[in-house]
Amino acid sequence: MDILDFTDKFQKIEAENNFFTEKDSEGILYWDVVRHDVFYLLYYIVCDTKLLPSLNARKSKMALLSTLLNNVLGYINFKLKTSYKYKYICFTTSRNKEADKNVDFILDDILSNIHQDSLVIESFNKNTSENRYKSVFNYGLLMSSYKWRLKYKFSKKMLDRYRIAEILKHEFNVDLTSDIDAIITNYKISKSHYLLLFAKVKPKAIFLVQNGIQKGLFEAAHKLNIRVIELQHGLIGYIHPAYSYPSIIRSGELETLPDTFFSFSDFWTNNLNFPVKNIIPLGNNFYSNRIVNKSKEYDLTFIFANIYSTDLLQFVDNLLKNDYKGKICIKLHPNQLDEFNVITSQYEAYDTIDVIASQRSMGEILSVSKAIFAIQSTAVYEALHYKVKVYLYKIKDYLTHQDVIGNPNVYLVDNVADLDKYDANNFVDSEVSAMFEPFNDLVFNDFIKNL
């Protein structure tokens, strides 16, 4: 079953069975809380996704104690930093480096305007001293999770019986009861934490880049009548369950969504039912800027993600078996730091292969690449923006990119032989909708004035 058929089936099931009105034993409308994770849990089973084995060594007791101590100290610092009122809260995910500073390129345009009035909370790097803007890591949420789990560690909790889990088990032959229960628990921890935080800080508005799915944060903000604005940080479309809903869900109906969504451009949301109150094509300078080097370092750049590593590594191996002479880049996703050493060691004997994690941004890599090879990634759209040829590997959820498959610079690939067939083709300039617009300062300033 391809990703389009799966999404069709998924949305049909949830609409026909009234999943969005379903409550658990505590009266929580839980479907939108668990929906995104349940979608992928089911789809990864359907398409038989296998992850690389983790090589993380078990931490010693001293290392665990040191981590706990650092977390406690971090929590104390978090409590001190969040004991004041701020005009805005900005949640950053600083996955890139620029001028030796950790940067969230999604929020960077906004922070350059409002950072002096903002409490900046980081969700990716604990060492915030290296962040571009003064910020604090979200130790509050981390400690809330510790306390919750310690509280219930020795108490027996009966699993809820979820009607949704029973319907999905009938449809897909998978029991997700314990998964649903765990997701709801994390949501309750998150919501409780953010209700306390937002009530104390009293921000006028919250801007965030999601790192994971922030249903507890959204609902806490709504309960306190605080405007919450999410920024687009990557690919969205019909098959992305965080941004695509059945037509029965109307704008503003769900409290587990933001009020407003800032997109890269109209390209992403024109034909999408993402039922937030406002969608504003604000743009983003990092994504819209394009510096293309005439000299290319890489003949072929593989765009990795942990769910595709096994398939893409096998394709790289097949290329090498066929005596491929070109220079290869393996560009890892930010969540693959644990896999970096595994993949690097696998190809350390090959001078023609570079493995890149966060040392260079996607834009830097695309500017020196002749072509990319991907299954599903925002980089597909970035590559076309950079006038770089795209090979789409016809497996799993490659049909995510149905909106650009007709582009003359996108080639569907089944095997290594297909690369040879298309290798000589140059990039063809064609009229396409603008995917990445520059940041619109005027629109943002008007938005801030009207908050």
C-alpha cells in the first residue's frame, strides 16, 4: 500500500468512526493527541520499516549520576530564567551552525525582530551558551517527566480500553493500546508543565518550531487564551498527519492545533485542509536564499533519515558494486547523530564518500551537488530551488512528492541502472510555483502590532 492509499484509508476510518469526538476514561478528547504518532506506527508496519541497530554504549553509574546532576542544575537555572514575565516566548530547535553558533534558521528571522522581548526556550541543544540568541534549555519539561514517572513507578495503572485501538486492530491487525496510553501520558505531562509555565510568564504570544508533536503546549496556550503561532520547518502536505485533516474538521475546531501557521509560501497550503484559524505565507530568508557554486564537490548526494537508512545504504552498496566512479555525499538528518559513527565506519575505506551530519547545512551541500537521491525529504524541494537534479527512489512513501513528480528535473528510479540512464541529463529551467519566499518583514510587523 503506497502512502497516498494509506492516507486515504486512514482519513476515511477516522472520519467514519468519529475518532475526533472520542474521549478516554478521564474525559480527554485524545484522538488528535495520538493521531500523528499512530499514523506512523501503522505505516511503518505496513511498509516494513527497519532502523539501523543502535551502537550506543550503556552509560556507567557515574555517567548517569553526572547526567542527573546536570539536569537538576539545568532545572534550577530554568526555574530562575522563567520566573519573570516576557512579552513573547519563542521555542527554538537549533539544529544548524553558523559562525560557530547554534542557529534555528526557521525562527531566526522572527528572533532578529523580537529577541529582546522574548524568553527563548531551546528544545534541541542543552548547551545553550553556543546558541545565537540568549536562551535556556527546556529542563522544566524534562524534570516534569522525571517527577511524573517517579510518582507512578510503583503504582499499578490499568490500561484504558480505547475504542479507537480496537477499530485499528481490526483494520490493521496491530494492537496499539499501550502506545496510545504512553502518548496520552506524555501529553498530560506536557500540558501540565506548560499551563504552569505560561501562567507564570504571561506571554502575549508564543512562537514555536515543533520538535516532535506539541499537543500539550497548544492546548495549554488555548486554555490561557494565549496566541500560539507555529512556523513551517519542513515538508508538509496531504500525507503529513500533523498538517492534513479530513474535510469534516473545520478551521479553529481543535484546541490541539496552533492559532496561526506561518508557511514558507502559498505552495504548501493551497490544497491542504490544515484547520487552523490563520495561515500566513510569511516566508523564510534561509530557505529562500540560494547560493549556487559553479564548481561541484559531489556528483550524487544521498538524503538520509533514520527510517530510510537501511534502504539507502543498500543502494549505495549496489552503486559501489557497479564500480560507480562519482563522488558521493551522505547527508544525515539532524536526528541521526547516533548513526553518524556507524555509517562513517562503514565507508571509511572509500575516499569517494563523505558522511555529513550537522557540519554543513543542507543549503551548503546542495550548492555543491550535481544531483540528489532521496525517498522523501524537504530537500527534494530545496534541490529544485537550487536547480539541482532530483532522483526519487520508488519505495515506501516516495509518493509524498506527487506534487513535483511531473517536474522535468525529477527522475523516478528503481535501480542503479536508472541512474546511468539519466546521468547525462542537465537541469531544465521550468516555471514552477515559488516554494520558498523571502521573509516578509512588513507582514510580520503588522501581525505583531495586531496581537
